[in-house]
Amino acid sequence: MSAKQTLLRTLPVDLDPARLPKHVAVIMDGNGRWAQGRGLPRIVGHQRGVDALKDLLRCCDDWGIEALTAYAFSTENWGRPLEEVDFLMTLFERVLRQQLREMMEENVRIRFVGNLETLPPSLRAEIDRAMEETVHNTGIQFTVATNYGGRQEIVEACRAIAEQVKRGELDPAAIDRELFARHLYTVELDDPDLLIRTSGEMRISNFLLWQVAYAELYVTDTLWPEFDREAFRQALLSYQQRDRRFGKVASR
Ligand code: FPP
């Protein structure tokens, strides 16, 4: 079945295919609370969180959304108990190893953004392998922010630009928004149109600070492991009711 046929067959009838976001970003919050609420260890919540993310990726692909970016681990998450951090690192590695074949079959292009150098070497090896093997895939662009911090990303961009100025390769007057954005981890992606956060917290939490300047924000009380197609439909319905003005006057 062609991508267009899948879209027409599976997209809920109340969603307008012409007004879907091209790029959706998600802050997957509430795994720990979901598990604790059921008397389970927090790590079970993260395992279920992976299932929710896989479902969302497939749903975005079915519905013709071009890019999905997920916040998997922030630079602040190292402050969690050692056992939980170790579990998450091992989980990321295992999921990558297990899912690579399916991602190839489904033509997914995967990227990781963040400070990848300080991740455990065995995880880095899986990340490098997954990014290399999927580099020519032309389907949905799936980006995983791991050891990611928005302020750190901006500082690193500033440093790289300053180095070019110092070497005499760049005139400070030539620094504009486009040049700056080309020094961010997300250089190959358009900015997100919609940022979803689960579990009711009204925060950006250092995620894509530059890139979400004009994203529509959607916060739901649903905890991440329970964020399913129906919850995503609700987010998209809300998005389609917004009038995106980008600082200009109303368009309708
Ligand atoms: C936030 O819930 C969730 C995380 C810090 C981890 C999210 C990671 C995944 C779902 C796995 C993604 C995996 C790959 C390979 C892409 P929380 O623990 O902060 O929940 P709480 O606020 O209820 O404590």
C-alpha cells in the first residue's frame, strides 16, 4: 500500500490531512509515576514508555507526519539514582539493537542529538551503527535527544561560531539566525510545529529551546506510557484548531 493510501485509510476522519504538523516533538514525561501508581518499579514505566514511543513513531509514519523528535534523556537526568540511569542506558542500547532491522524495513531515518561523547561506549557504538545504517532511508525522520540540553546546544553553537571568527573565517556581521541554526544539532531538520508534553507539567525543561520558538504547545495529563493513538488524535485536533500567526495578524 502506498504512503498516501495508508494515510487515507488510517487517519481519523476528523483530522484534516492538509493541516497536519510536519514535525512533532515530544517530552515523554510520567513513566515513573505510571509505574509507581501500579505498585511497580519505575523502570517498568520506562519499558512501557518505549512501547508508547514505538507506537507513536508508527502512527506518525501512517499519518504522513515527516519528523518525530523525542526527548529520551536530558543532561539533568544524570542526577537520578545510579540504578535508574544504568537501566536507561542499557534499555536504549537494547532497544536500538532490537529495532534496527524494523527501522530499516520501515525506511526510518534515525538520528541522535545531544552530547553523545560522554555516553557509555557500547551505547555509542549502537547509536553510530543505527545512524550510519539508516542514513539513506527516506521515510520518517526520527530524532532521539539523548544527553541533550538546549542551553548546552546553544553554548556549543556559540563556541563553534566564535572559533570561526577567531580564525578570520567569518565576519561577525554575517552571523544571522540562519547561520546560527546551522550550528545546532538539528541542522538537518525543520523546526517542530507541535511540541507535546505528557503528565501535565507546563515546562519546556531545556528541550529544543531555539527550535520551539514558534511551536504550538500541547500539554496533556495522560502519563507517557498511556499516550496512544487516541491521545495523539486529541493533540492533533487541538493543533488544527490553532491559528498560527508567527507574530503576524490573524490569518482567518
Ligand atoms: C520521563 O519519565 C522519561 C524518561 C526520562 C525516559 C524516557 C525514555 C524512553 C521512553 C525510552 C526511549 C528509548 C529509545 C531508545 C528511543 P519520568 O521518569 O520523568 O517520569 P516521572 O516524572 O513520573 O518520574
